[in-house]
Amino acid sequence: MKKSLIALTLAALPVAAMADVTLYGQIKAGVEVSQTKTKVSDLAGQANKSKTTKSKTATEIADFGSRIGFKGHEHLGSNLNAIWQVEQNTSIAGGDSGFANRESFIGLEGGFGKVRAGNLNTTLKDSSDSIDPWEAGANSDVLTLGKFERVDSRKVSVRYDSPVFAGFSASVQYQPRDNANPNDKYKHDRAPGDAYYAGLNYENSGFFARYAGSFAKHVLETKDGEVVNDNLTNGTATGDLKDRQVHRVVAGYDANNLLVAVAAQHDASKNGYADAGNANYGKKNKQTEVAATAAYRFGNVTPRVSYAHGFKPTVDGKQVAGGQYNQVIVGADYDFSKRTSALVSAGWLKEGKGDNTKEKTAGTVGLRHKF
């Protein structure tokens, strides 16, 4: 009897200690099928000849980004709160490891807005919510707007978000160089990889407009979590891009069961790897892209469609036809309840033009539960 009382007392302690903690998350997964088709011209020097290769159809069980998180706050008085969150991937297919590998932070919130430090979504990543509502796993490049969102990320950084004034709000964010490249801490032999982010938002009566941008003096290539660097003389790295800036604008309407959103993005940089044998040092890279999404809720069903287009990019100072792309995604969600939904979608992505193209098609059927 005494042992049972002790066990009950110990079990009750965490409940009391975690009274301000919220447990939340999503479990979502499904079956995905996909196939690729590649067309290559000028085979072995044979002019006006091309060959098309089609892959087998792949079928797999895929996790769509399941996660679990804990968040809470403590009232400190004078309209000031301590806020925190720890969130991590929990793939039902296994393989996810580590804690706090999604957005996790600690900070303060009050009438001045909020300040957070941790593994934070960048302003670019936050701006994708309206333009890309799709769910996918292994084929996220074609079943979500993956190419458009390649610049989205989380960074170990500090971020300030302002309160809302007449529908307007703003954000600024900074990642220190030693968080961008921890292996260079105390030495600073490498080019600095610190990055700056900014965002400006407006919402009124369902209409919204968002700007998000980033700037980094150097974007360092990484492999297995470590920065690749072959030239310590001047500190630049293989794959280094310098003066990289990304600008994105998203606008639309989200109310009365209707979502319409359009977005435009410009990604520009220069080759930053400097050595005597690199003739492309300092040459420009850039690409402009657009995307649009429309959805309407009919009872429990929400059909939607998205389109994205990448214009011909400039690589090493020259336009490259192979980098342009077109993408279409169609699908629908069916809500069994407020927390559980069935998902179905199909996507098509074509990169390149003419006789040098790569096409990928994919489809998925899945289930999502929120808690």
C-alpha cells in the first residue's frame, strides 16, 4: 500500500510541474508513387538525335513530416511573458534522430513584440505557409513547391517580431558566423557565413501581403554537417556563393472558405570560391520564379491547385536553358473531423526545354491527424 502511494505521488509531480506546458503535433503519412522521364539530345555527337529514358514506377510508404512538440509560457508581470518551444521530427517511417530538430526557442513576449533565440524558421520559410499548403514525403520536389522553396530553412539565430500596428507587422533575424560555421569558431580562417533576414506583413479583412528577404556575405557549401573548404589562404570555400540575396513577395486572399495566393521570388549571388584556377570567380548567378495557389472549401472537401514557373536562370554569368521549370499540383483534402483529414494529390514537374528535359510525375494518398 505504501509503495502504491509513493508511486501515485511521483506520477502526480510532473503534472503539477508541467501545468503551463502544451503538448502538440501532427502524425501524417501515406503511399506515394513516382516516375521520372529524361530526354537527352545530341547522342555521341549525332546531331538532331535524342533519347528518352523512362524509369520504373516507384511505390513507397512515406512520412509527410510528422512532428511532436512541447511549448509553454510563464507570466512575469507587467505584460511580459517568458515563452519557449521544443519541437522535433517523429517520422513514422523511422530514421529521424535528435531533439529540437524543428523550430525550437526560448524568448520574451510583451507589448513590444517578441524576441526569440534558437533554431528558428527564417522569414522566408514563414512566408511559404499560404502559397504551399501541400503535404508530401519522398517526392516533395514535385508534390510540394520544393524548387520554389529551396531557399527556405531554419537557422540557429535570434529574431524579433513586432506587434501588429493597423494590420502591419515586421520581423528581423540574424544568424552569427560561428553558428553558420561552428568548426571555424575561435579561428575565423573561413569567409564569414553570417546571414540577415527581414520580413514585412500586412493583413486586413482576409487580404494579405508579405515580403521576406535574406542576405548573406558568403553561403558556404556543407557536406555531412561540415563546411567544405579547400582554400584557407583567402578563406573561401568550394561551392561558396557570396553576396547572396533572396527576395520574395506573397499576396492574396484567405477568408470565406477561399484561398488565392500568388508569389514571386528572385535569387541572386556571385561565385565566391577564389583561386588562380577558377575562371568563374565573381560571376553572377540568378533566377526569377513565380507561383500561385487557389483553393475553395466545399463542406468537408477542399480541392486546390498550384502552379510554379522558374524562368531561365543565369549560372556563371551565362543563361542556362536547362534550369527553367514548370510545375503543376492538383489535389484535395477531406476532413473527417477538425483533427483528422484524408489527403490526395498528384504533381508534375518538367525541368529544361526542347530535347534536354527531365520530367517527374508523382501521386499520393495519405492521412493526417493533428493533436
